[in-house]
Amino acid sequence: MKKILGSAVALALSALLMTGCGGESKQVVRLSHSQIETHPDHIGAVAFKDTVEKKLGDKFEVQIFPNATLGANEKVLELIKQGSVQYLVVSTANVESFDKLFSIFSIPYLFTSEEAFEKFITDPEILGKLSVNSEKTGFAPVAAFTAGTRNFYSKTPIKSVADLQGKKFRVQAGPVNVAMMQAFGAAATPMSFGEVYSALQQSVIDGAENNELALTDQKHGEITKYFSYDMHQMCPDVLVASNAFLKKLSPEERAVFDEAAKAAQEAEFAAWKGSIAEAKEKAIAMGVQFIEVDVNEFRNKVLPLHEQLLKDTPEIKALYDEASAANAEANK
Ligand code: GCU
């Protein structure tokens, strides 16, 4: 806690400093994320930096902080609110506690295809709808990145729902994830991304759930050797911007930062599929087995949750209907 407060203070102070060069001064723009430097999120961040600095390099310098070096996402969201960090790439699950609208993405089997998911998250109108509470939260989503599908991986093979019974799985934060694991008959252990490796190693949990990159980038495949394609969630990573920062930009500068967000999104998507193929190959070399399961069995088990979640959080209904429309469109 001390460490986090210390870094918050240091950031707040250094936000006041400018990088001087030949009498001119530049404003430092900090972009934080929790992935390694080969991850598509980082590639998106680099495209963001390049676009900003190409057009406004005389005024702004974008500094990228990968690997959660500024702190876990939940903590950095606080720094974003304060304005000492300007941009953060964060899973929607971590935004849920600030704005319930983002819990829409934690609903298991919300999307029936990756195509529908991608169409939904890249629709600027959807981003607009997810921004309605930004005055209150202190930040706004400005781009959405794909993070593929989330699947269970564990020390023992998960071939059917029966194999999940009584097991403990790390999930991302948020009550929807806990409800989902209960519906599957398993126990949820929410914790931050960076804590998962040692929790697996120390057998605090039996497994976790994520896309394939967690096996290789985070080395979870060293410990968990079975990855099952049950595809229970598709949660994007969102690039969120500090409102305090956005408000200080001139309309011309704002246009460049928006263009940079779009460039980041395009670069991230372009990198995604290749990264997954590469991660699978690497994971197989690590001894991980990829298991195809009967997705419908998993889906049917937790589908009753949809009605319950809509009842508990009626504000997500409009987005839920849009997601259903994206599913129908993709199935045409
Ligand atoms: C994915 C996602 C991250 C998220 C992580 C997690 O890697 O891209 O944003 O933090 O899952 O499970 O915590």
C-alpha cells in the first residue's frame, strides 16, 4: 500500500514536470498496461505513441509503461481518475467496479461468435454508450482491443462441466465472474493478473481462465498443462483516457489523440491472430494440451444467468440487446 501511495505521489509530482529540450517543453503522456512487450496490447500502445508524436511530437511525449509497472489495473484506474496517468489498457472486468455498464462483457456466452464480438466492440456507437458515465468515473473508453476468447486451463484436464465441480479457479474481479463460477459448480478466486502465476504454483487455485497468451506470456503453461476451449467469455481490453487530461486538450489536439486511439485499435487487431497462433505453438512445445469440448454443454449450464444478471443490473439491457443484434447479424 505504501509503495502504491508512494508511486501515486511521485507520478502526481512528475506530472507537473516537463521534459525540456532546446528551450521547448513537452508534456509527458503516460500509457500503462499489464502485458509484456510482444503482446498485441503493447503493439497497439506503440501505434498510439507513434501517431501522437508524428503529429504533435513538439508538444507531447508518450511514455509506455508495460508489465503493470505502474501497478495493477485496479490501482492505475485510480491514478487515471486523478489524472497522474493519462491512458490505461484495461480489461473491462476491472472497470466494472467503477461503472456497472462494463459488466455486460462478463456475461458468459454473451456473443455467439468472435465475429459478432469484434463487430460490437469496434462499433463507435457502442464505445459512446459505454462512455455515458465518464463524468462520474473520471475516465472514458476511447478504443477497444480484442482479447480473444476466455477458456479454462488447469492442472487436470477439463473435458466436461463435471470436471469443474468443486475446483478453484482464478477469475478477474467482479461479481459476475463469481456468479458464473458458482453456476458452473466451481469456486471463484478473484485476484489480479500478476498474482496468478504464484497462486498456481502454490496450489492456492486449481486453474485459471484466459486466452492462450496467458500460457506463454505469463508462463502459466509451465504449471497448467490442459487448456480447454469452452469459450465462456469474450471480454475486450479497453483503452481508457483520463477525463482530466482530455479536457485540457484543444479540439485539434483532441482529434490527434482520437486518431491515435483508432490507430492503436487497428494495430492491436492486426497483431492478434498471429500472436495467438504463435502462442499455441509455443504452449504445445511447453507440453500444454489443447482440448476441444462440447461448448453447448458449458453454455447451457450457465445460460440461466443471463436473465438473472439483466434483472440485477437493468442498465445493461440496451447493450445486451445490441449484442444480440450483433450475434444475429454475424449469423446471417
Ligand atoms: C487478459 C486481458 C488483460 C487482463 C487479463 C486478466 O490478458 O488482456 O487485460 O488483465 O486477461 O485475466 O486479468
